[in-house]
Amino acid sequence: MQQAPTIELDGSSGEGGGQILRSALTLSMITGQPFRIRHIRANRPKPGLMRQHLMAVRAAAAVCSADVTHAEVGSTELTFVPRAIQGGVYEFTIGTAGSATLVLQTLLPALLYADVPSVVRVSGGTHNPKAPPAHFIDRAYLRLLRAMGAQVEFELKRFGFYPNGGGELCAAVWPSPGLRQLELVERGTLRAAHAEAYVAALPLAIAQRELECLRKELDWRTDALQAHPLSNDQGPGNALLIMLESEHVTEVFSAVGEKRVRAEAVAGGAILEAQRYLASGAAVGEHLGDQLMLPLALAGGGRYTIDHVSAHAITNAEVIAQFLPVTVTFEAGEQRSLCTIASASE
């Protein structure tokens, strides 16, 4: 059987981050198309592969027995030649607080195309700045994947924060290759809204101050706010999560505490994201919209309204179009934009 031609990717294009590599890994596994990427994470303060990106590469290679070159920390180029996706039991340890959710998200869509069910455990950071928290995967992302026909179960076994990591995620994935297209123009009636703040090896008062900010800014009742102390061995760390469950979609907005950043400032970022989303009337927020793009492309099409189209989303759309015969377009409105994924032949 003749090997498909190698797709050439420039890791410095667009927003120039790790998502270019992760999307390419997922799509390469599914389509069987090899790729070469140069200038990996060129637009980041520390270019090249970091531990979490390297683990995503190694995990993808393990799932499809890929041939890989230059898979090492700091590498700015990589080639990836996949073989058939194989289900089974997999366990990956990042070894730092690097995002376990991003590694898991690289594998999840591919394992829908495996020959048998899979169980995947990933250890590392579960609640990181600039990465989807475990609660986002569980309540927002997987709700939409299941609506498209995917059968996935997820469990957060242990929290992991920077710098110690040590968190653990587990997912069970059943083969579900025939994803259904999805139309999410409206989010529907808001059914539930609540927030949770977690602290480990830190004063519970930090979580309580964050939730008090939410109560004031969003005018929520106190019974919709929950502060959770975690065991000290899961910290130190702090995460704030705002959950908005609507008729057709659940959104999760989050913030992670950092040293010398006041609880009020941590809460402020998540509150602003939630307020922007609520005011826009869009079905999904910026991050969920970005993550929904790839599964809809695998389904052959779909559309959704989004509160903000980022450079990250545009770059992701360009990578997807290199592997799949689809087009991704964005139509700007007054408060929200419409993202449409369609077959390139239409």
C-alpha cells in the first residue's frame, strides 16, 4: 500500500503555539497521513517541545505505532508517520505539572477510530493556566462529543497543580467512528449556574474570597457557590470554576491561582469570560468553540455561534484543512460570530 504524501506544517504560523502540533497528531492518527512540522512553538518564550508536548507526541505514537523523529525536549522540528490506531489500556506520566488534559485531548478523538475500546490514564497537571481544566473536559467538551455520538467516560482521580503536578485523569473510550454533525446556533434556556473553588495546602479563605467576588459581580445566591478543601498532598494549588448549564451546551470558565496574585484578581479573569459569554448570546465560548472545530470536521460539517474568534481558532482551522477535505469559515456578527464547517466539495 502506497504511503500518503507527507504534509508540511509551519509551527510559527498564526498563533504559533502547541495546538498546531496537537491537532496535527490527532488528525494524522485518524487519516493515516504523515506530517513534518518545523519551527514548533516558535512564537512562545521558550520555543520547541516541552515535556507536555513531548508526552502528547509519545502518547500518539504509542496509540498508532508511529515512526517519529526528533522527539525530544527542546526540539523545534518533528516528523510523524502513523500506522493503524490500536485500542487498549494506556498510561502516560508527564513527570511535571504539564497539562494532562491537553495530552488526553490529543488522543480522545483518535481512539474513537480504534479497533477495540480503550482506557487511558494520564498523570500531570489537571488545572493549569492556559489549558482546559479537567472539569471543562468532563462537563463541556464531552457533553458535545456525546451529542455527536461518541461514547466516552471520564474521571478526575486526583487534582494536580503547578509546580508539583501529580494529578491523574482517566478516560474510557469506545469505538465511535461515525460522528454526527452538530448545529449549535443557540445555547437554549439556562438551566443551572454554579461555581466551585478548590484549594489544596492553602487557606480555605482564598476559595471563599473568590466565590464572594462571583456573588457580587454575577449576583448569584450563596447556595450556588461551593468552596472545597482538598487534601494537602494534592497541593499547593487553587482553582476556580464557573459552570453554566444550558439546554444544548454546558460552558465552564476557569481560573487558576498563582503565587502573589490576589484571590480577587484570580476570580476577576473567570468572571469577565463568563460575562462576555452571557452577554454575547453565543452558543459556545472562545475555548469550547476552538475545541469543537476538530470533531465537527471529522463529522464532515456543522456550525456553531461563538463569542470570540481568536487567532488560536483561525490557526486550528488552517491545520484541520491540511488533513481533511473541509473548509472552516467565520462570519462576524455584532456580539457573536458564526463558525461553519463544510465539505470542501460543497
